[in-house]
Amino acid sequence: MSSLFLWEAGPARVYLIWLVVLLAQIAVAEINRRWNWTIFVFWTAGGIAMIPYAYIYGLPIVGWFPFGKYLLMVATATMTGWLLVLGKKDPVKFRRWAIWMGALLWLGLVANIMEANVRDITIYFNADRYYQCAADWQCLQGIANSQAEDMLSGLPEARGLTAVVNTPEWFQALAANFEANHVGIDPDTGFRTIGGYWNIMSAVAGLLNCITVTGLGKIIVTTNKKEKVKGLIWVDMIWPWVIAYDLWNHAFLYNSLADYTWYCTLALLLACTIPAFTWAKGQWIWFRCFTLMFWIAFNNLLADIAVPPGAMTNFATMDPNANIVSSGAALIWNVVLFIWWLYLIIKTKRNPITNALFFNTKAFAKVVKLHADDADKYFLTDMIPETPAELGYEPESLTPPVDGFVGYMPWWGKEDRRYPKLRTPVSADPVLAQKGVQGDPKWEVTSNTAKES
């Protein structure tokens, strides 16, 4: 069959199914963004209710990794939805707890990445075992006998075999094709997998991707009244990081679940990147969460449809060059991003965890102008010397609002450590004022200050 380098060209139906999957994922995440109650009905209540079914029905087909991912994503989707609802209903509390909000999102994101890195490393160290199993007809027979669904007879290696399916002669011929093509198979899951140094490259890229997550203390919810739909905005998650994540995630999945990637990277990654680069700027984390929740639920709850081989499968070519290119691109981009990240930290002396790092980029400014009112523009910049006006964020006033948001880190105690410049008074957050947090009168704006400006 002709090749698209990463995947086989495939029949016409896989292109139509791909488009349906892409649009369905975007639609579900957009519905969750606009009507937040759907999150808790479908993913929290529904997701928990379906755990026994996924365990009994899905796990024997998909294995422990996708099932574990399902449990993780039910928790992550619930948490992400709760954060947006909190940010809408109590914006002052959300900003007061901003670092904890960011830490929760970071934990969900990094747990997913590190879980994948462990799998990449596991494949690397088990590569010989996978190759040996694929070349051993008895190991293949054991896979066929242990799996709830037939996962072998529809594989590319089974094409053209003349022996009767599931006879010793058929398994022997299948093993010979696997060995000739130097393709491995995981005896525990029945998934085709080829391991090599590209697994290490991908794992390193994933680790760097974790390190370069920035701006945990400056995650906001839309306050610009011109934006009808309020979103969860991770302003510092600009396009260079998103591309770095996409390249890494594709490389990892191509290394571990290659036959899934026609949908779970090409469609799934585009389903969150397209909105984040167009109508939902700054909201990549939202679309990533809920498109992934949709896909993982689909795989666990409709496993017999989703798991290859099947009518919707477009097989990977299992060409090591494709793995090398995918992992190489991911590693190079993430190394460059890491160098830039380190350079900016040294140059600006900003803390990339509690504070944002990419204030001076056009991508950051565009998100701020779209989603932030003056209260958030001054909240975002309250720990750096530059003002929103100097950074091109186009605030309505050159003075922070008296009733804006107060940036605060829990370990500051009773001290206001924001940058010494005009800033919203501590009194704008009654809880901080009650705790005795002391602002500096020299820098706190008052009603008179606002009038004078």
C-alpha cells in the first residue's frame, strides 16, 4: 500500500472518519467551554459511573495504560472545569489563589507528560522482547488467545497470508512477516511497537517540555466584557511551547501506539491547537484537556471500534525513519525552547513559576488585549517593572484600578512583595486585608490617584 511516510495512504473512509473525529473533539470541548455544567454531568458523574464498565469491558482490550489515563482524565477534566467556574463566580479568590490554581493545572499536565516518558523508556528497554515476541509464532498465538478482540488478523503483516487464520501455520507465516519487516509487538497489549534510541530522544523532549512550563501564578479567567465566552486563560502558554508539546506528544505516541496516531495525534493535537491559535487564544490547556477526555473515553468505552485493527484504522508505516524524524523534531524544538527559556530567565531575572516569562512577546500581548480588562492587565504585570502601557497591552487607564486584583503569594506572609510601582491596594481583597497583609502607601493607588490620572 502507498505511504504518507508516517502512515499508510489508507482507504477513503479513514479520511472522512478523521474529519468527523477532529470536528467532534473540537465541538465537545467548545460545548464544555460555553456550558460548564456539561463537564460535571458527562465527565464527572458520567465518567465515574462508567469506570466499572471501562474496567470490565475496555481494560481487557486497551490495557492498563489507556484505562489509567481514563481515570486520570476524569479527575483532570473535573478539576479544570471547577477552576473555570470558580474564576467566574469568585474572581478575587481565584487571583488570590492563582499560584495554587496554576499548580493544579501544572500537576495534571505534567503527570500526563511524565507518565508518557516512563512508557517511552519502558519501550526502549523492552524493545528486544517486543521484536522476539513478534518473530515467535507461539507468542503471537498467546496474544490472540489472551485478547478480548482479534488484534492480529487485520494487521498489515497478515495481508496475503494463505493459511487458515489462527492455525499454527498462519501464526508461523505471520511471525515470519513480522521478523522480515523488523516490527515488534507488545505481548501484554498486542500493539505493534518498534523500540530504539528514538524513545530516549522523545523522553528527553518530554522532560524539557515539563521544565519549560511557565506562568503558573498568572493564570486568569476572561474579564474583558467584549468577550462573550469566558475562558480559562494560561497567558504564558504561547505558541512556541504549544508547538513543542505537539511535536513531543506526537513523537511519544508514534513510538508507543503508532497505529493510533492517525487520530490521537494528527486529529487530537489539531483539535486543541487550531482553537488556541484562532478563536480561543490563550486557551490551549482547556481544549487539550477536554479533547483528550473525549478521546480517552471513546477508546475505553468503545474499545472494539477504536482499537486497531478495525474499519477506522489507518496503520502506521512502522518505518524507523519516521520515528527518528518525529522524535528528532520534538527534541530539537524542545532544546531550542529550553535555551530560550533559560536565556529569558537570566536576562529578565523573572521567576517563571510564580510569574509569567513571555511578557514581551506579541503572542502574550495579543492574548492580554483579547481577554483582560485593566484589573487583570495590572494583576499580570504587578511583579515586573514594566507597565501594561509600556508592554503594549493598551489599558484604558494609566493607573491600576482601586478595585482591581491583588497579586499575592502565600509564603509572603504579611508583606506585599509586588514590584514597587503604582498598584491596586491590598484592601481590594478583603481577605488579605483581614489577614493583616500590609501594602506600601507610597505605591497603592487611591480614588484620588485614579482621578488625577
